[in-house]
Amino acid sequence: MNPWAIILHPHISEKSTRLIEKENTLVFVVRKDATKPEIKRAVEKAFGVKVAKVRTLITSKGYKKAYVRLKSEFSAAEVAMRLGIL
């Protein structure tokens, strides 16, 4: 499975930056038909981290966002720096 077939791109906003710093959470735009377990596996495989929790929502514009909280031993800020977000 290619994780980038599920994860389309990171979502960058003021709120997502605050979540990275305060809650160790990354925000991604994902395929609309992706399930939470698929998103979890894709993030773990793409970035070499362990995921604690995945929350999803479909926006009013019609795309799906996934809020991915990492386990405490991994840093969302480090992953964000690798992606060029921070």
C-alpha cells in the first residue's frame, strides 16, 4: 500500500500549527473514502511514527481532513519540519 494514495497533502493553517505545538497532532487532507485504520497505517508507514488517535471530518467544501495525534514518544513538530510546514 502506498501511503500517499491515502494522504493527499498536509493541511496548513493557524489552527493546525497550534495543534502541532500544543497537542502533538498533525492535520492532513485525505481521500474521502479513506477509513480511520487506513489513515493510521498510512501515517505510520509514511513518517515512521506511532499514531495514538485519528479523528476525521468532511468540510463544507467537500474534502476530508484527518486529525492525527501521535503517541507521546514521537514529535509532531519534527514530522512537520520534515514536511516543510514549520
